[in-house]
Amino acid sequence: MHQTLLDFFAEFEAHSGEFLVHDDGYRSRSYRYADVVRAARVFAGRLREAGIGKGDKVLFWSENRPEWVAALWGCLIEGAIAVPLDYRSSADLVRRVSGIVHARALLVGDEVAPLDDIVSWRLADLAWTGSPASGPPISRDDVAEILFTSGTTAEPKGVLITHRNVLANIVPVEGEVRKYRKYGRPFFPIRFLNLLPLSHLFGQAMATFIPPMLPGVVVFMHGYSPREILR
């Protein structure tokens, strides 16, 4: 029985195939399950070196990309709480949320600019190799993420999401997948083109929680052009 999300992560190491693909419109980069496992543990070590530990908040402000997924798992390993925001959010909203949660760092993608008044790390610079780290004990009731929602003028409101909350959604899916996985083998690996924002739990589920159950491959792409999606 899975006690925390890290139990899912531990199963990644059993997969030897391709996991994440990023098509930025110019070229495509591919990462295997083992690559993501290594990068997540290396990022956990970077958090520790920066003095960011269990219960500290890390903002995610980036377009969908493989480094986003690796950094999320790095936070989960170290017990840091991920605070994901849509990359189309304004810098003002990011600053307001940072002030609410007292964020220790901001992870930014290529579609946004680092903020001078918040410690900012570019996800494009995430290390895929290095010395891995193991984190502190994690329980089902530890907070994994804080998801913010607000209207155009309302003050952002954060929702605490524990490991138990996410497991309640994905464990039943895993049970059903296991029943029918053998019938899908002729079609493996099943490839997902993920256009759902990683700042939402459903987007995360279809990027990093559900595909490994098959196992499958997740493809991220630049933008939302219908012509590019069809390509």
C-alpha cells in the first residue's frame, strides 16, 4: 500500500524506458525514467544546500517542461512544499503569493523573467547529473503542495494539499490500470501529449502520476497552436 507519493517515485527506478519529452518548437529533448529520478534527487540536494528543508515553500512559475516534473519530485523528497502558479500569472500575483507563503525560492521557466526581489532559479539550469540526496521522513499527512486560486481582483487563497489528498485520487486509478495493463502491452509505450497546466493537480496527474503506471511517455510542447498540436 502506498503511504506517500514517494512510494510512487520509488517505483520509477523499475522503469528503463523513455518518460518525458520536450518539443520546444525547434528541437526535441528526451529523458528516461532514470534521468528524472536522478535529477529529482540532485535537486533535493540543491534545496538542502540552500537551507531549504521540510515545510519551506518553493514557488513554481513556469511553462510545462520536464525540469518542472523533476523539481516537483525533488521538493517532495526533501519535504519542501511546492506552490505552483500558472506561467501566465502576473509578476504582481507571484509576489503576493510569495508574501503569503513566505517562499524561500522561485523556480522560473523560459516564458517568464526572474524576479529581483525573490531568490529565483531557472528551471532550464536544473542539473540532470550530480550527487543525489535522500530526504527526511515524510508522512501521508504532510503537506505536498499549496494550490492558489483567486479572481481577477480577490486576494489569492491557498489550498493545502497533503500526500493523502493526492493518493486518494490516484490510488483508485492505479487499481483499475493494473486490471487491464496486460491488454495494452501491444500498444506500449502509450504516449500522452500533455497540454494541461502543471500548476493544476489534473495536469500533474497526467504528467507524472498516471503515466508511470503503464508505463507511458509524456510529451510537452511549446505553446498551444492548433497547427503545432496536430504536427
